[in-house]
Amino acid sequence: MAAKTTAEAPIRKICCIGAGYVGGPTCSILALKCPDIQVTVVDRNELRINQWNSEKLPIFEPGLEEIVKQCRGTNLFFSTDMVPALKEADLIFISVNTPTKTFGLGKGRAADLKFVESCARLIAEVCDRSKIIVEKSTVPVRSAASIVNVLKANTKPGVSYQVLSNPEFLAEGTAVNDLTNPDRVLIGGEESDEGRKAIDALSWVYHHWVPAEKIIKMNTWSSELSKLAANAFLAQRISSINAISAVCEATGADVSEVAKAIGLDSRLGPKFLQASVGWGGSCFQKDILNLVYISESLNLTSVAAYWQQVIDMNEYQKTRFGQRIVQAMFNTITDKHIAILGFAFKKNTGDTRESPAIYVAKHLLEEGACLHIFDPKVERVQILLDLDQSDEKTGVAIHEDPYEAAKGTHALVICTEWDQFSTYDYQRMYDSMLKPAFVFDGRKILNHSALSEIGFHVETIGKRPGESFQAQNWGGANNV
Ligand SMILES: NC(=O)c1ccc[n+]([C@@H]2O[C@H](COP(=O)([O-])OP(=O)(O)OC[C@H]3O[C@@H](n4cnc5c(N)ncnc54)[C@H](O)[C@@H]3O)[C@@H](O)[C@H]2O)c1
Ligand SMILES: O=c1ccn([C@@H]2O[C@H](COP(=O)(O)OP(=O)(O)O[C@H]3O[C@H](CO)[C@@H](O)[C@H](O)[C@H]3O)[C@@H](O)[C@H]2O)c(=O)[nH]1
């Protein structure tokens, strides 16, 4: 890729505030692809920084460890010492979390920008030369204006800032590939000479590895809104196929066949049509709630209601799945032992934020079940935290081996689409389980006919349960 020589380089040092799921992987790829740039990732969380500097990184992301090991100490640094890194940087990424507000105005919907604002205040307070500030966190449309205001009001004399919007589109579990081969890079900035210069400088950084035609320059508000809109569209697709899955279960259609048929339309395409127990993750819910809140604030009530429905459908799907487990197991799971396979919100990550597994597990616990949980990557302490449990004595046992988790249980519940789940020896599990032994496949990843042949009663999303169970479990709904 045609990057300029070091002598002409507009950017020599980058600082990124926030060493999380975005800051860490993004800066690792930046450092890998731009050996001429020094990248320092700072965070106020000392434990996180220590982990980035250790053998065991704070997040699991396929392929990331090798890259960090290659660059760390050369042109990639992780530090809690924020002030010198900010002062030295030509360009600063703000990659801090922007969670949903939990109190006050906009509670439960609006994005909380307190971390972004505190970054802007710190930058203005400590920096004594002009810099480019890049909003990488996902923020409400027009947030850059707030950052500009905070910077302007606190800036040292003779110092000026250009604020750019450069949202991140990586998905967890595929972050290395998404960052290495992005579908597009959006850069929004001010429509002025200074604004265009800043946009060009950030484009220059990306141009080290991203083809020019994939770097899209636009106005700041379009860039900010595009990020929220992209997540809303993605989640909407899953909610749409999940809505269809309910119709399939009530009619005898099979959602996999319907999804295939829909996806073959070249105008629609096959991706993001996998019906599931529901979508999770730290972004979709928070970003759609944010979009709903913005729409309401703009008096666009129909628009707000439209996007709210995407979330409501997801809640419905998670509830439906939980209820279906109880109904299928003769309407009671009190004191029954149930194995949950998968706790992360998707495969190839140890992240459990908004994982549907949490919802399903809590539902089963409320119904009196004893849970045996296995996930290849989620830490024991995280599972207990998510289930509000202080230890493993209260109906929750966490296992390091899937066969141990299954032993002595009445049912297996698949909550995450880990590839290895489809390779397990289910005959071995069946032999160690109580009978009748059930499988509830919330991800549609197992070979259901093979499981039925073993003797399992199999239930999955978007497909009617086996004939022998229909009358008892589905009543009138089957008579469509
Ligand atoms: N997780 C994803 O896959 C993903 C993808 C695209 C965009 N995003 C967006 O990127 C942003 C970051 O997400 P994340 O998942 O990396 O969050 P995260 O919680 O994993 O990491 C954020 C980090 O910022 C640090 N931080 C917060 N305030 C700070 C401050 N004032 N000074 C120093 N450090 C501070 C926190 O300690 C934390 O380590 C969010 O806006 C999110 O919506 C996330
Ligand atoms: O067909 C599908 C696809 C996904 N999912 C689920 O949807 C959730 C989200 O998956 P995915 O989008 O792959 O992961 P995220 O890491 O949450 O990434 C989303 O959120 C990020 C944060 O904003 C964006 O950067 C990404 O572009 C966007 O895909 C997970 O629970 C998946 O299991 C389904 O149920 N069916």
C-alpha cells in the first residue's frame, strides 16, 4: 500500500484511550500494519493494562495474541501513564465504553458519554500542541460537537483540535480479519481546510493497508449515524428471521429452509439469517436503544417504535426459548439438572455481555433447575458474576469438561454456536444422562437426526418438535 515515507509522515505517534475489545485489537493491527507509527494504548484500568503486557491477554480473539507478541515493545505499548502518551501523540483515538445510561435523563436508553467527555477534558487539560482527536467509540449522532465544545472551552492558548468520527465495525471473534480486511473505513470530519487535512492524515494511516476505495470520507454526522444504523440493520435481520422462526414452529415450516430460500435472493444475500435463541453482545441492544432515544428526542415517535420492535422481538425470542424448555420437560424443571453448553454471546469470544445464555440460565434457575455450565472460553468467575451467584453452591456448577457438565443431567441446552459443539460424542453424553434425555439447540448447529437416532428428544429454533411430543407440548398451536 502506498504510504508516504517517514520524513513526510503526518502522523508519527498515536495514542488510544481505552484498552478494551476495540482499543486493544484495533491498535494491534495498526501497529502491525504501520511500523513507522508508534502506538500507545492507555487505560485507567491497571489490571487490564497489566494483562495486555502479560502472556495472557485480557480478551480472547483468534489470531490476536501472535500479533500483540510481535509488536509489543517495538511500536506497540500498553500503559496506565496517560499524560505523557497524550502529550506526545499526533492523533488520539477515543475508544472508551459508551454504555446505556442507568440513571437520570434517558435512563435505560440514552448512551452515557461520561467516559468520552472525561477523555476530552483530560486531553484539553494536558496537551500543549494541536492534535487530531478521533471518535472511535460508538456515540449518538452529533457527539463530535459536544467533544469540540468541551475541548474548546478548556484548551490551552495556541492549541487547536480537529475532531473526526471513525466508527469501528469489527465483530468479536473475527476482529483480526475484520480489521485487516475491513468492508469499509468511514472517516467523518469538518468541511473546512483544517477538517479535510485531518481527514487526509487519518486516511494516510489506514492507507498503509486498506485500499483507497474502501476509505469513505463523509460529513461527521453521517459517519456517526452510519454506525448506529449499521448495527440496527444487522440486528433487524436477525430479529426478522427469529420472528419467522416462531411462525415455522407453529406451522411446520423449517426456518433453515426458509432462510436459505430468502438468502438466495441476490438482493437480500445469505448473511445474518441464522435464527437463534436471540442476539446478544455489548453493541446491538445499546446502539438500538440509543437510536430509539435519539428518534424520540427528535419527536420521530414512529421511527422510535419501529426500531424498538427489533429489541422487543429479541426479548420475545429469548423468552420463547426459555419457556419452550420448561414446557417440553413436562412443564416442570424444579430440581432437574440441565447442562448449558456455551455461555459467551457468540463463538470465538469469552465475552458474555448481553449473552442470551444469561437470560436462559436465569429463567431456568427461577424455575428451580440446577445448572451445569460449560463454555470453552468464559471464565468461571464471569459466569458466577453474570448469574448474581457468589459461589457454586446455589444451583450452579461450572465445568471445564463438556462431558462432566452433561453427566447426570436431564437436558442439554446449546446457547452458543461454538464449532466444537458439533464434534462432541453425543452418544457418550446420552449414556451418562437421565432419560428421557433432551437436547434444546438454541443455535441450530447440531445434527438433529443423528441425535434423534441416539435417542434424544430434540427441540430446536424454527422447527416443530418431534411428532411424538407435539400433542403434549404444542396443543392447539399445531392445528394450524
Ligand atoms: N466490542 C465491540 O465489538 C465493539 C465494536 C465496535 C464498536 N464498539 C464500541 O467501541 C467502544 C468501546 O467498546 P469496548 O467493547 O472496547 O469497551 P470496553 O469496555 O471493552 O473497553 C473500554 C475501556 O475504556 C476504559 N476507559 C473508560 N474510560 C476511560 C478513561 N476516562 N480513561 C482511560 N480509560 C478509560 C475502560 O477502563 C475500558 O478498559 C464502545 O463505544 C462500543 O460501542 C465496540
Ligand atoms: O445470523 C446471525 C448472526 C448473528 N447472531 C447473533 O448476533 C449477535 C451479534 O453477533 P455479531 O454481530 O457477529 O457480533 P458483534 O461482536 O456483536 O458485532 C456487532 O456489533 C459490533 C459492535 O458495534 C459491530 O462493530 C459489528 O459490525 C456487529 O456485527 C451474537 O449473539 C450472534 O450469535 C445470530 O443470532 N444470527
